[in-house]
Amino acid sequence: MGSAGFMTGWLGDHAGLHWAPGIDQGSTHHVIVGGPERTLAADTTGRALLIERHDQRIEGLEQHLIGTVDQRTYWVVDSSGTFEETWIWSPPRPLIIGATSAEFIPLSAALQWLDFLREHRFCGACGQSMRPSSSDRGRQCVSCSLISYPRVSPSIIILITRGDEMLLARSPRFTNGMYSTLAGFVEAGESAEHACHREIFEEVRVHIHPPKFLGSQSWPFKHSLMLGYRAEWRSGEIQVDGVEIIDAQWFHPDRLPPLPQHASISRGLIDHFLTERGYPLTSHTA
Ligand SMILES: [Zn+2]
């Protein structure tokens, strides 16, 4: 099986979707409801509740425009103080993982927009109140005019390969024996490619050939933009620090560990590699 060079068939595959952030041009309107402690309202089936814009249950709450995906416009409200018997306050992760590709974008955006509103009530420079900017989607200080925007933190996530083998690692945070690709935040002043080389060496002490960019994914935990790369191993034996990474190994496609959910770019990178090399996709998910 060949490969067009890009990842396809994962949750971050948005080919063909038209996304217009901050634009209200849909023929239907749906509201995502944010609850206490970074929860989102879900229905009894565990899917994100996308209610009609004129639903009485959100009357009186300020609606914030998220944007339009194809013909559907999404809004978000912060309903921390309101409780509805038919709503389940769900942590966002299962809702995001269970979303469709088209729902994934507004859910991720809405979650990050709620974070932005809660964390930018006051100006970071002078401490006065913030209000919506008249010129764009930021929030502006009433006193010193500083404008703030939702924070987006670029992170690199990289699949290292050595022939048919993949370097996958375990973080102490991972449950169920899952192994995943390596990832880390891009530091101020460095390029994404620098971050790839640096993170890899810091975490597993190996050197890589120049990384190749394959795609990206917004990942709202908390405000990451995951930049997905692949690189071929160049030199060095795996050594882990035992803190951030507790184990890392070369895995052949014939003996894979439990892998990340299909929602993640990590799984997108792994499946893309397996497909390119002609191996069957595994259903082995942690
Ligand atoms: Zn200010």
C-alpha cells in the first residue's frame, strides 16, 4: 500500500471540511455548554450536548461565537452556575475522543475559548477588567488597551523509526500499558525542528535525521497545537530518564504494545507509518 505522504483516516483528518473560526454563516446553530471545572455538558449517551441556539435552558447566558464548520455554526456558553437534570457534566477528554472529525474542531475550540474567558477576566499588565475587543476576537483591557488572545502552545510530537521499527515510549501518566510517540513543547525562540532534535535527545538520548512534517492537530489539554513529525533514527542507544519517560523501546509492527486512541495525532502518525510500510493496521488500543 502506498501513501500520499499525509495522514488520513484519523480524528484530525479535516480534509474537505470548511472551518471558519469566528464566522457565523451556518444554516443551523448549535451551542456547546461548558460546566464547572472544565467540564462540558453531555447527553445520556456520553456525547457532547450540542443544543439549539434558542433552547430555553441557556436563556440569559452570554453566547460566544466559535465558528462555522461547513453549514453548522457553533457557539459556547459558560453554564457553571446552572444545572439541568438532563445534562451530565463530563470531563472533556472522552467527549473529544468520541467526537466526529467535524465536531472535533468546534469542541476543541469551544473548550479553549472557555479557558480563555475564565483566565483573562483581568489584564495581565495592569490588573483592570477586560472586555471584548472592538477590532477582533481578542479581549482588551479597559485601562491600558492591552489585547489578549486565547493561548496556543505549539508542541512537537514525533514518530522515530529505524527501518520497520518504531520508537515508542511510556510516560508514568499512561495507564493500561500504553506506549506512544514522544512529544514536548516548543520553547520560546526555537523552531519546531530544533524542538524535535532537543526533545528526542533529552528524553531518550538518540539522534535523528531531519524530521519531516506530516500534519497537525489542535489538542485542548490544555491549549496545545500538536505538530506531527516523523524522523529516522541516526545514532545512539535508547536511555530513559525514569521520570518523564519510564520506558522506551523499538517496536516491530508484528509485536506492538497498546497504542493511543485513534483520536490522537500520535495514532495518526503510527497508522500512517504502518500503512506506508505495508503492515496491517492493528486494533490494539489502550
Ligand atoms: Zn491593562
